[in-house]
Amino acid sequence: MKKRNAEELKYIYKIMVKAVDTVINESIVKDEKVKFSVIGRISMLPEKARAKIEELIEFTNNHDQNFINLCIMYDGHEEIVDAVRQIINDGVKPEDVTTDLIKTNLYTKNFPPLDYIIRTGMEDGARISGFLLWDSSYAEFKFRNDLWPDYNKEMVIEDLEDFVKRNRRMGK
């Protein structure tokens, strides 16, 4: 959000607050036990938006059937930097640093390995733009020209059919 002006940011934060209120009042969230997790530097959000995000996390904390992971104020480079800083702050010796230790210090420490990432709006190329850099290393990717609002059920099915046909080697 570094390139957005103050007025645009204010509008985005206002939408964020309204969206959380809508989600909390949506019966399907309770009925289907949807848990919301948020990764990123939410401490950088204005107080009202941060409080709403924390309210959403707390509201769905005990839900365990369906999961929605939101990236807010997220940058994959910063996630890795924050993990390294935490490891240094914990006084870990360089020879004790492992991939498992790094993973336990990432924002995504509780996320399972990624299988498939679908990027929409890729009319001018194919890139991950710093998205889940550590966790995406063995994921399969699908890049679509279609914009997110146009992504529909048929496209989901098409993409899932594409995924099951792939020969996953997981770096081997």
C-alpha cells in the first residue's frame, strides 16, 4: 500500500471495517465454522481497522471446518525478514538455523504446505509479486488473465482439473 494516497487508504480501511462487520453477521460463517486467519503486519493498520481485524480473528477462533486466510499489509520479503529478526532476537546460533526453524517463525507457521496458487489478472505476464515466497517454493501455479471478480465456478473446476493432471515432483 506504499503507492496509495491517504484518501485511497482511508477508503480501503473503511471498506475493511464494513467487510468485517458483514462477515461477523453472516450466519454461514457460524454454521459452516469458517475460521479467518490474517497474516501480515496488521500492527501497521489504523487502530479502528486493526481492532476490527482482531475482532474477526477472535470471533472465528474456535471454528475448525473451513478456513479463509487473508493477507493484509503483507509482503513476502518482509515476512522472511521478520522471521530472521525473531530468530536473532531469540539468540539462536547460526549453526542451529534450519528450514524448520525459519518456518516456525513465519507468519504462515500454522499453514499447511501450499499445493496450488491461482493468480488472476495476469494479462501482462506471470509473477507471484512477493506472495508467500517461502511457502510457494513447491506449489504449482496457474496464471489467468481473468480478473478476480470474474473468476467463477467453471474456472475453479477447470483449474482444479488442470492441477490433478500435473506431475508434482516437489523439487526432486
